[in-house]
Amino acid sequence: MRHRFYRQAGRWVIARKLAELIRNLILVALGILILFPIYWMVNLSFQTVDQIFSLTPVWVPLTPVLTWYERVFTIANFQRPLLNSLIVSISSTVCVLVLNMMAAYPLARLRFPFRRVLFLFIISTMMVPQQVQMIPRYLMTLRLHWMNTYHGLFVPYLGWPFGVFLLAQFLQSIPRELEDAAKIDGANYLQILLRVIVPLTKGPLVALGILEFLGNWNTFLWALIVISSDEMRTVAIEVFFLKGKTVGSAELGMVLVGAVLCTLPVLIIYLVFQRHIVGSLGNLRLKG
Amino acid sequence: MPNIRLPRWLRGQAGRETLAALALLAPYLIIFIVWQIYPIFYGLWLSLTNLDLLSPGETQFVGLDNYARIFSDEFVGISLLNTLYFTAGSVLVGTVLALVLALAMNTTSVGGRWLKWVCFVPYIVTTSASAIIWQRIYAGRYGILNQVLNGVGLPNIAWLENTHTAMPAVIVVAIWNELGYRALILLAGIQNISMEVQESAMLDGAGRWARLRYITLPLLRPILFFVLTMAIIGSFQVFSLVLVMTSQWGDVYGGNPLYRTLTIVMYVYAQAFKLLDMGYGAALSWMLFAIIMIVTLIQMKAVGGQE
């Protein structure tokens, strides 16, 4: 037995173990490299102006400085964009989950004329790039007096079919017997949906919710179009404006803190929900 | 209710099912029609007018004038070339790197698990935030990249100001953003390739490299095709990354070093929302749609093809 083990692939065990170790080290190093910009962002946010603009890089701030964090809330009022983004993202997520679930169930499970055609039609509109609808949506938002409002930020995107697609795909794999059993018990379709289908769809619903939250949090172009007032800006565009306002001045640190604060909730959500997100990877799409 | 004679398709058990379906579908469908479908047609109509938000009362139907203007507009050519350059770099190089990464991650070792966890992070970081930190990384004397290069004796390069390096610098960031996402999808595809096929190849004496070329890659084709298509469509629409990284205040169109980083969507945005020429903006957006469709079809022929 030992004989075969030593002769496997014609190499010595030690050499193989060494190769494995080196492989692992390379992968770990790759990971560190990938994370580096994020580390750098956090790093710089704790440095003084002199350190940020020094000719030799400060790899780890030995005396971290909280001035920028202070100033970003006192001078730049960053709490407002954070709140705005939070409200919009949560509202949108709730609406999307409800609407898409209600739409996916009939499209995937109920029988009615033109069901197939309708489903394919809805899905096919995902091929149209957002920029085509962006200008008309702006004019519509303008006429509805929805500019600079929370609903103006997310309602136009509630129709995006991705969620319906994701949920419908999942629903098709649920056995018919469950619905039939509920029907025999006298449940109407709404009850079937709520008591039978939804509890089974928890996984995809969580994944969809997270993707929707992240997508909304990161939305840039539409927010730029719809928001022109200082108080209603979301975090994604606020960092851009902060950058513009502090160009050439010594307040650069605030922009970096802004970037850090913008990223923090997203990272936390990723840490907590990582399995769910990565699970539905085949159907991902984030707005940007 | 019982006295009304329902149409055939609403009667009986099937009818109740249809009614329930419609009732459940209605809220979503209404929003879908109003905000997804209607804007498409409205946009088409807009592109045939000269709607200018500065003088909205004077909107006239101008037929294909806006589209004719596209052909003589030099910025259309510039932004198209830039976007093609960006897409080629980001999609081709990025997907190859993602494939390499996926193959590297196809292991249950500690390194593999770490990498699987880490690689997705750049994708979820807000693009404008990553643009900000990368801009600092690329900065002149005070940017970490140049400082590291100096440390090994290489000269400073003004990455984002030099006309030759600006777009490549942006492409690198775009690749960094998308790498993990693409790699994880490819990894799922690789892991789906049945072990039996791999094992029988190994028994036939196929080495690692041969297995890769003749088994893994061909079987990955559909997933690769999917990743490439999504990547191309997404890359053509790039906006916030380039805008936040390269724009200077006072820019009208943007695309800082001499319009080298001006992308199509940036130009559409500038025309429609800075110059307020909505008709032209709408025409430009339809041009973008057409181009994306064409490129996707070409891509289908090239990669999609046989089973």
C-alpha cells in the first residue's frame, strides 16, 4: 500500500506536499491582491492629509486618525445620503419581492391563455438596454412630479423582469402534488400562494432580496438623473459629488471615508448572506 | 355575479384559475407595461422629434434627422471606438483571467476556499466607491501604484492623464470588478462537468493540459457563451466607473484625457441631460441598442454555434 502511495504519479510525497503548500500560498496571495484596493481605501480613510499625500506609502496607519470620519458627518452631512439609500433600497426590495412573487406564481404554475407567450415576452424585454428607456422614464418622472423623491428612485425599476425569471425558474421545480393537496383542502389560489408556495421559495426569495438591495444601493445613473437636490442624494452619487467638491483641497479624506461608508453595509450583507448570493449566481445582474 | 354570462375562457374551473392568475399578475403587469414597455415606444417616438428641454413648447416631428446627425457627429465615432476598446479589453482579457481563476479555484484547499470567498467582493462594492479608491491608486506622485513602481526603479506614469494609459487603466479596474463574478459562474460550470467524463479521460492517459483542451473547454462552451454575452452587453453600458474615475468638473461630455475615455452612455447622458437635447439622446440610445444587438448576434455566431 505504502509502496503505491509513494510511487503515485512518479513523485515523492514531500514534493507533492510542498507543491500543495506553494499552491495554497499563491491562492492566498491572489486573494490578498484582489482585496488590496479595499484595504487601501480603509487604510487611507484613517490617515492624516500629510500621510495620504506623502511620497512614501503608509501601509498601516499606526496612529489612526478619526478626523475624516468626524468631518464627513459634521461638515458633509453624510448621514443623509446613507439614510436615503437605506430607505430606497429597503422599500424597493420589499416591493420587488412582493410583486415578483405574485407575478411568478401564475406564470410558472397556473394555467391561462397565452401564459407561455406572456412569460417569454416579459423575459425578452431584459434584452433591451436600460439606456433606451432612461430618457422617457425621466420625462415621465418629471411630469409625475416624482423628481427628487424616494419613489421616483425605485418605482420605475420595479418592472425589471429578472426577479420574475428567477422565481419562475425555481417554482417550476415544485411538485404539483403540493398544490393539488391544498386545492382538495379547499384553498383558493391566494391561500395556496401564501401558505404553500411562499414558504417553499424562501431560498430564492432571500437571494433575490439581497440582489435587489445591493442593486439599488449601487445604482448610479438613474440616481444621477432623478436627484438634483442635496438632501435627496443616495450614497452612490454622493461620493461622486463629494469628490467634485473637494478636488484640490485638503478635504480628500472625506471622500475616502464616504467610499468606505458606502461599501460597509454592502460588505456586511455579503458576509452574512454569502451562501445565498453565490448560490443564485447564474442569474445575477446588478445595476450600475 | 351568477347572473352574468362570463365569456368562455372565464368559465368554470379553468376560468377561476385564469381570473386568479390575472389578479395576481395585475400589479406587476401594470408597472411592467407603464415603466418597461411604454418607455420603449415613447423613446422611439422621442428619437424622431427634436424635443429640447430648454424649449419644450417647440417640439416638432423631425423624422430621421437625429439619426442622420449621428452619422456626422464625430463624438459618436469617438465614443463608439472607446467603448469597443473598453469592451474588448474588459471582456476578452477579463474572461480569460476569470477562466484561469476559476480553474485555480477548483479545489477544496484552504487557498481555494479563501479565494472563492474573496473574489466576489469587488463585484458588490459600489462602482463609484471603487472608482474613487482606484483613482487614488493611480494618482501621480502620491498614488500607491507609482510609489511601488518607483520602489523598483520604474518611473512615474500619470495613468489617468496620459492618453495612452487612461483607458487601459480603466479597463483594469473593470476587470477587477467583474473577475470574481465571472469566475464563480465558470467554476459552477466546471464543477458540473461530470466526474465520469474526467475520470475516463484520465484513464485514457490524458494529462491535465489535454483534459483541459479537449474536455473542459468544449463542455464549458454554453456557460462561456453566457458569460461572454452578459459581459459584452454590460460593458457596452459602462458609465459610472468611467465617469467617476476620469471626469473633471466643468467637463461637458467627459472622458478626460482628450475624450479618450468617453463612452457611449456617457455621451448619451451628456446630450440628454447636460445639453438637454432629448430627441438626439433618444436616437443615440436606440443606436446603442442596435449596436449591442449586432455585437451579440456576431458573438452568437462565433462562440455559440454547435452543441
